[in-house]
Amino acid sequence: MTLQEAIQARHSVRAFIEQPLTDEVVKVLQEKIAEVNREGNLHIQLIQNESKAFQGKLAKYGKFRHVQNYFVMAGRKADDLDYRIGYYGEQLVLLAQTLGLNTCWVGLSYSKIPGTYVLNEGETIQAYIALGYGETQGVSHKIKTVEQVSNISDNTPEWFRKGVEAALLAPTAVNQQKFSFEYVGHMNGHHQVHAKKVFSLIGFTQMDLGIAKYHFEIGAGKENFEWV
């Protein structure tokens, strides 16, 4: 499965079967975690065979079942931490999809279980990502149109449309899709794109923007443009 295929196949899954991750899958995930932690200056951790984090009242309200594996999305406090959590965390989500796993970003419906993770001085946890073999592959939800979240026109390149379409398949908090993409033009030998978050009372828009921008890069082809 390619990353583009993973974008199409991925849906949030909250109920899992009680099947442990294989050693090979864990090895691939840990290698990717090391990579994104290094590139994103993060402290993401994979927790296995631990069920207490998703047994509280909020988790039950969120309809989580049999979550025994998850990513702890942590890093040093900074203005752009949520953005980096989203951008690099979604790389783990799509990799997991290519490995036959299912996932769900979780902003609130989890409990921090002491002793299951390590935080260095100045670090904080911003989210969890539930991980495992889903009871189902999840379902698609209604999404906005390309025109609602971008300045697409007859003059914008086809890759721009593909990028926005991929971004619209990105997971966002309560499916709010509070982001927009603007094709700026062709300047200094490069096509330029600007992405921004849109205000939301729910929050998580900076994290959602990071996730959406990673999807956009896959759909559009990172070599076709630069961010401004």
C-alpha cells in the first residue's frame, strides 16, 4: 500500500481486537518514531499491551474498546509544538495503515498512566494515538469541498487540486476541517502554496493543520511546490 492509498483507506477506528502487534511491525514503527523524533524535535513513544489509558469515563464516552497500544505524542513546550505533533504524528498514522493497522487521534479521551511514558524537563503530552487491529476499517464522513477550503480556479495546477483533496481526507478534531490552502503563484522558479488554520472554539486547529499539510504534500507531490 502506498501513502496515497493509505490516505484513501484510513478512517478513524476506536474499537480493536485483542491481538498484539508483531515484532516486525513494532520494529518498523520504532524506526519511524526515531526518525520523526529526530526531525521534528519530539518525544513520541510507542506503548504496548497497556489498557488502562483507555478505560476511563472519557474513553467510554468516546466509545473506545480494547485499546492496548498507543502512541504518546509528546515534546518540549513551544508555540509550534501542536503543529509538529500533527505533521509528524500523521506520518506514523499513515505508516501504520500501510502495515495493516488502524488508528485514531485522541485529544482528550484518554488517561495518563504513570510509569508508562517518560517526559524530560520542559516536555508535555499533547495527544495520544490509539493503535491496533480494528474490529472494522472505520467509515468515511462528510467532508468539505475543495472550493470551500482553497482558492482553486481554472488557473491553478492540477497537483494543487490533488493536494487539497488529500488534505480533505486528513483526520481533524470532530471532523472540523478548519484549514485553508492558497495557491500563491509561481515566483522565483517555484510554485508557492500558503496554508493556514481557521479559528475554532473546539481547538486543536494547529495540530489539525500539521496533519492536513502532510496529506497535501503527499497528494500534490512535495517536489511541485514550496510552502510560504
